Amino acid sequence: MDYSYPEIDQLATLLEAEMKGSSVDPAECRRLASRLAELYPEIAGSMRQILVRDCGPGISPPRNGEGGNERA
């Protein structure tokens, strides 16, 4: 059986590009991490780390499907 995880692949591609010094869209990283946290609760903790890192200071990450980006 072959499994496909397109959102994981997309996020991995963005994170790898960022690691190599390329500019990436942080909103897209947040969107993907939020979606993956919903789809796969077992990796939600890791996805929250991406959300917190990419949201920057003073911005709260989405919680349980909420929008996020509200000032803390």
C-alpha cells in the first residue's frame, strides 16, 4: 500500500528551502502546520512549534482550528 501525504511534503519542501537560505511564505507554513495538526493530532505538538516559530513575537498561533494571528 502506498501512502501520500501532500501537506507534509509541501511543508517539508518549504522548511528545507528556508534552511538553505531561500525566502519562504510564513503564512503558507502556518496554514500547512495548522492543517496537519488537525489531520494528525499525534504530530500536533511538532506543528505548534512551527506555528509559534513562524508567528513571531506578539502573535498567537491558531488553536484547534481557530484563525490565529491575534495579538497576544
